Amino acid sequence: MKTTRIVILLTLWLGINPSRSLAQTWDTLSTRGESSSFEMWTYLEPYFAYDLNDPASHNIPYLYNYSRHNEFNLNLALIEADYQGEHMRTTIGLQTGTYPMMNYSAEPSLFQHIYQAFGGVQIAPDLWFDAGIFSSHIGIESALGKEEWTLTRSLCAENSPYFETGARMAYDPEGPWSFGLYVLNGWQNIADLNSNKALGTQIQFTFDSAVTLNSSTFYGNEKPDNAKQWRFFHDFYVLWTISPTIGISGTFDIGWQQSAPHSASSDRWYTFALIGHYQFADHWAIGLRGEEYNDPAGVIVPTGTPNGYQTFGYSGNIDYIVSEHATLRFEAKHYSSRDDIFVKDNTPTNGSTVLTSALGIEF
């Protein structure tokens, strides 16, 4: 992912061009320039989702975005202020909606409405130090649905961090390479769970303004101090702009976590997603996605079933681009799991089909 608000500029560009910003990158402000700038912006995304399994709780299982069944609701309402001065910058974003309600449920209530809140200083040309709450360095997708090629998020995104808390060094010189180093409270948490800090890295390479490769890592303990289980995770993705109207992205993530405290063995999980986007007219575009999430030990997605969360999914969406500020979207997706992890008519089943519509507005 920039004294302009680069996420906004590239989001507006996305309305007419699939060669878009990577959703989770160094920051939301430019790493270059010394002139002062202040900007406020707002994002709003109402939606309606229908799970054909008709869950009695109205919660669509295993999702953090667009997670309420058979009701009109608000996935994310966000207002953000960005300031960049001479060798300093800050961003504060406040949020509400079913996305923060689900994804921040473990955080103290005071923090559940913070989308981003960080400040930074420029310590050398193209080198910034930031601290606070900021977007994750893992993954190509974000919670801002209008930026994405598919209406809903992939299983890769839903089960890796959307946000992080800590400090980072971002080096983004002119040229194809960018680098990031992170010290974090942990795996998507604001309030720390233990006395350990997690480490992260990010390397991006872009060539010919058409292909971007990303490698991100995470290493940390996500258990209490008296029951440490160390986790290592690697995220790799590629974004390829084939033409001004066609784009493809691919993600492959893999992770390991100790099976038990002091154990020499570890549990592994992996996931991949392939997404294609085609804008076939000035106001119309389609997106297709195929994906798999394989977590047999339930490290990230516990199910309580013999084979854990081993799920394949596919989706298709059509977008009507009303203007550069608004997009109306419709999507159908289906999940098929090895075990009966879903419920229909009070009976376990291995499949789930969800229909979703959303309106993304930005101003």
C-alpha cells in the first residue's frame, strides 16, 4: 500500500483499473515529501448477506466480514484523519460495524473502535519509524471492501491479521525494492497476551509496474507465559496486472506452531487463494476466486472435528461502478469442508453457500 492519502487515490483508481495498490503495506501516508498536509476521509459499507444454511443465530460461521445472516447491516463505517508534516506523520481512524464487532471482540471495549492510530517520524531519507496500531504487513487484502477485487475476503485474509500493534521501520526508496521490520504485541491483538514480543519482516519487489512480489513473516508466542507455543508464519503473494482491465493475484501462506509447550513437534497449516479481476465495461467488472484452507490441528480455526478446518471455496462477483466514490456489488460463494463443520436444519453438513450484496461508498 503512500502528502497525499495514497490509499484513497489508488482506491479511486481501482474503480477504473485493476492495477491497484496492495491493500496491506507500509502505511497510509507517503514516505516522501516534506510539505504539510491534512486530510479527512470516510468509508461506509452497508451489506445484506444470506446463508442458505439459515443459521438460527444469524451469525455466518468462520467469517469476520459480512458475517450477519438475513439482515441489512453495516460491515464497516470508518472516519480517518491523516496528517503529514515536516519529517513526521500521524493517522487516526475510528470504526464501527459488524467487522470490528467480530474481529476485535477479544479487545477491551475502548480499543474495539480503533481502525488505525499511529504516529511516525522520518529518521533518514525514505526511512520511517512508526508506532501504534496500523494495518497488517501480512496479506494482500484489507477490510476496506471497495479496494478489493472480490466482495468478501478470502480465507487467507479472514484467518491472518488485519491489524497489528507495535513499532515498525519502513524503508521505501525509489526503485523496485521496499523493506519493513516489525516488533509487535502479537498476532492481531492490541492488548498483549503475554510478556513476549513478536517479530515480523516484509520485502516487496515490483518490476515493470506490472508485477509485485511480497514476502512477509511473523514469529512469536501466542499463548500465556507459562504455556508458550512459538509460531512461525510466512505469507507470499504476487499481483500481476496483465492489462489495464485484467489482473490476477495469488497468495500462498504457511505456518507452524509448537504442538505443546516445550514440544519438539509442531502443527502445520497452509492456505492459498487465486483471484482474477476483469473490467469489461466502463461501469462493470467481475471477480473470480478459488481458495483452500488446510488447518487439520485447528491452530487458527478450531472446529472440534476429527480433521479440523480443511475447506475449499470458490466465489464469483459482479460489480456496478456507480462512480469513483461508490460501487454496488453482488457475490455468490460456496464452501465445502472435509468434515461436517456447518449446520443446516439442526444437522451437521459439510457445505455452505452464501449470497452477499454490498455498497461501498467513499468520500
